[in-house]
Amino acid sequence: MHPPFGLLYKFAQSNVARKLRADYIHIVQSSHPAQESVGAASFPVRIAGYFLVLATLYVCYFSHLGVVGFVGNEAHYASIGRAMADSGDWVTPRLFGRPWFEKPPLYYWSAAVSFKLFGVSAATARLPCAIYALLATLALAWLALRLYGAETVRWLFLLLPVTVAMIAFSHDAVMDMPFTATLTIAMVCAAELLRLSPRSNSDRAGPSTFLRAILFGFFLGLAALAKGPVALVLCGGAVLFWALITARWRDALRLFHPAAILAFCATALPWYILCARRNPAFFGTFIVEHNFKRYFTPEFEHLHPAWYYIPVLLLGCLPWAPAAIWAAVQGVMHVRKSRTISPPTLLVVLWSLIVLCFFSFSRTKMPGYVLPALPPATLLLARICERLAFERRKSFAATLAIAAVAGCARPQWIGHLHLEFDGRAVSPVLMTVFLLAVGASNVILAAGVLWAKKEWAHSLVIPLSALPILFVLITGPALVPKLQALHSSPTSQFQMHEPNVGASPPNRNAVKDEGESALRAAKRLENYFR
């Protein structure tokens, strides 16, 4: 059995796990514990809160999509989508006329549709990823509403869209966000099939179960079209270990509903079969080289230690990394003290851990691989904040305030770091402005929790903590260059550089290209997108 799953399986079958199930963690149905009485917010305050949520979603996912030129592999993937739109061949991905089997076609199809509807540009190449990010957020919010209630949804809308990872990958024309979104929606449908919410328990038969099975199979098929068979491994692994721990095998087998299997096969298999029939090299290139070899061998040379994704995930959680650390500690303490964990929460925990463990054992490690762990981790963070942040408001506010002060007291240390993005130096001014915004967001959130007894705190003050990040996102393209001009000096080693599709990307020795290398293709890509 595969190393990460083998370790989890051995733990689930061990005497320790049996004792854990029997004596220590009693799996209980989800409930909504009583919280401090908070007066109902007035209608204008609620409307202002809803407006802030909508503004957050728009600014974080859709603002300035085209302000920066193509970065890294974006131009390659976008050019494949344009080739599909121009040629009408939606089966074989082609880069400059040559087959390119590095990734499945979901992003290419999405980009091709975007180009046909809105024209060809960097913004339209990234628009599908922004839409996928929005869909993932809405699906997760719907699951949070079904499982935990409206307060958790409010926290989720504050926490998830503002994270660095969601903002960055919603503005990056690569496969990570489409895969994360489709896998997230598939897991939401799986939670419904597992009858984890009270409402799903009330209608156990009839067309609703059939519809849930179809949706689960359809979105799992889309996830397989976004990044390959790994979708089955991650989804199946989370449900498998959930069933091992809870002993609810009959519920887990519901995911094999005939409608789910048919929907998955009808969604994913046609492209794999057609592409393999038209291209004999497809199986060896995509399945063997870009799946098995990428995972099991160091051939692609992105070598990092096993703990690599822990700091990556924390950085991706910014500006809420201090809250995430606090929530992890408090969550573990709460489970140890209460000796209870609900089946929905257990599934969300395993969903995040399976992604983290699976890719931690991969020989090739890229930051985007762990992105599918962020939505469930943020849902856990929202749930713990909703249950414990107000109950333990002093420790929560103190953690956020200390982290904010520590990061912002001496922002000059940023100038001593030589940060690079896609081989280009990143301005320390940009990093300083962002760090100050992170600190301000944490301070406002701490203040909102401390003032939780006021009727407007839940609806208004907590969403306001996203404003510093939104301000940087809105004004950054115009503000940072002016600050950089004031900051720059003849001896400065750090300058703002806008990635340009006409510039040659650095040689990372990472991918065995099927077609022409990035160095030889740069000029052709520039002409291709004019």
C-alpha cells in the first residue's frame, strides 16, 4: 500500500485507534452549541455586512486579472487553450502544433471558451480560474451552512477569499485552481451522500439522493479532467479513513451509487479514451511520466523535505496564519478535553490531512499541489473561530495582536531578504505594504472579537478586518510603483519587474517538455498573443 495511506491504514487498524474509537473519541452527530447571546443586528448593518462580503469576493478573485503579463507556464497553457479555440480540436492539447500531454484538458477547455467569448488576453486567460475560485468558495459556504450554521458561513467568507493562496491562484492561469474547485465541490457532494448534515438525514430516499450521486460523479469526473487520477486518490482516501474511524461503511459505500459511477464515467472517460486512441504516446507520457514518475521519482527535480508543505500552507493562509495556529492548538485541546468529534468535522479534518500527507510523500513538490488542502483547512478554521474565538476571546485577540506587532514593528527586515518570483526580484516595498496590511487585518479582527457582545460586531466589524488586504489589492498596481520610486536608490538591489510574455523564463530543470522549450518559445508566444 502507498506510504501515506499505508501509515494511516495501520494506525486505523491499531489497538490505539480502536481504543480511540471506543473510549476516547465518541463520534457524535453535529450540533450547534449555545453561544453567547448577541443582539440581532439592525437591517442596515446586515446589508453593510452583505455588501462587504460581495466586495471581498469580487476584489479578491476578479480585480486586476490582466494587470501583470503571463508568468511562468501561464503562456504555454493559455496558448494551448487558444489553439483549441482556433482549430476546433478539443481532444488533443497542442503547443505550436505538437501534442502536449503534461496536463488534462479542463483548463484548456475553459480558457478556449473564455477566449471565444471575451477575446484573447491575459485577463481572459485567468478569468476561468477566478470563476473556479468563486465556485469553490460558494460550494464550501453552502456546506458550512448545512453542517454548522450561518455564523460559520460568515467566518468562512471572511477567511477563505482573503488568503494569499486563493488570491494568487485565482489570478494564475494554471491547473491548480480548477482542480481545487472541482475536488472541493465533489467533496461537498460526498458529504451530502454520506448524510452528514441534519437536512440530508431527513430525506434519505427519493430523487434527492439520486441527484446528489449524479453531482458527485460529475464533479469528481471534472476533477479527473483537471489534474488526472489523483482526484480519485484524494477523495477516496478521505472517505476511506473516515469510514475506518467511524465504522460507517454502509454510508461510505453510498458513494458507489450507480448514478455516481455513470456520471463519473460519462464525464471523465470520453476524453481519456479519445485522446489515447488518437495519440498512441498519450498513456506513456501523461499517465506514466507526468503522474507516476512525477510522484515516485526525482526526475522533475523539485525536491523538498517532507515537511515542505506545512510552511507553504501557513504562508498560503496569510493573513490568517496566526489565527490558524491558534485554532489548531485550541481545536486539539478542545477534542482532548471533550473527547468528542462530529462525523462532519472528522471528514473535513481527514480531507485536509489526506491532501497534505499524500503530496508530502511525493518526490516532486510544487507549492500549488497543496492548494486543495486549503478550503477544508479554512472551513475548520472558520468552525473553530465560530465556536471558540468568542469563548476564549482574550487568548485569540492576544495571539493576533502579538503576531501583528511582531510583523509590523520592524518591517525594515524585509529589505534584507532577496525574494524572487518566477526568477525576478520582488520589491521590498511591495512586501512591506502587504505585511502592514496583514498586521492591520489581524488587529481589526482581534478588536472585533473583543467587542463581540455589541450587536454590530458579528455582521460588520469582523468582515471589516478584510479591508486592509482589499485596499492593497485595489490600489497596489498604482500605489506600489510610486512608493518604490520614493524607496529606490542607486545601491538598491530590489526593483519592481513586471513579468513579460516576451521575456525568456528561467531554466528550472523541472519539466521534460514534449514540445519546444520555454526559452525557444518565448518570442513565438509573444507574437501568438498579439
